Amino acid sequence: MQTSAMNTFLRTAKNNLGIDKPLSSHIFRHTHISKLAELGVPLYVIQQRVGHEDSKITKGIYLHVTQKAIEKEAPKLDKL
């Protein structure tokens, strides 16, 4: 399946369902990378998995601090 066909399908489904958020095939990539980070997967593993030559790309674009990650790490910070 071509990416453009998938995005057309997603756009149509989004409109039919009344979803008021961006939806494209790239969103799934972004979510996958963010979830890997939440699970504590090392940056170099994520970088290799998604094919980035430079870790700055992976960190700068995809690895946002999530609320779940903040809550998970809070007890460690409280011990300082």
C-alpha cells in the first residue's frame, strides 16, 4: 500500500468520525517512538530502529517528555 493511499484513507476516516486532531501515517511513527521512550528503551536503540543517522534528530523531533514518564521518574527525583 502506498503512503498517499493510506493517508487518503485516514483523512476520510477522520472526517467521517469527526476526529478533530491531525491524523496521518506519520502520526503512528511519532507515537511508536514516543512509546518506546516511555518504556525506557535506550535512545541508540530507538535511533537504529527508525533509521536516524544522528541522535539529535531522534531527540529533537520525537522524544517529548510525556506525563507518564514524568510520573514514573518522580519518586527517583524525590529521593534526591
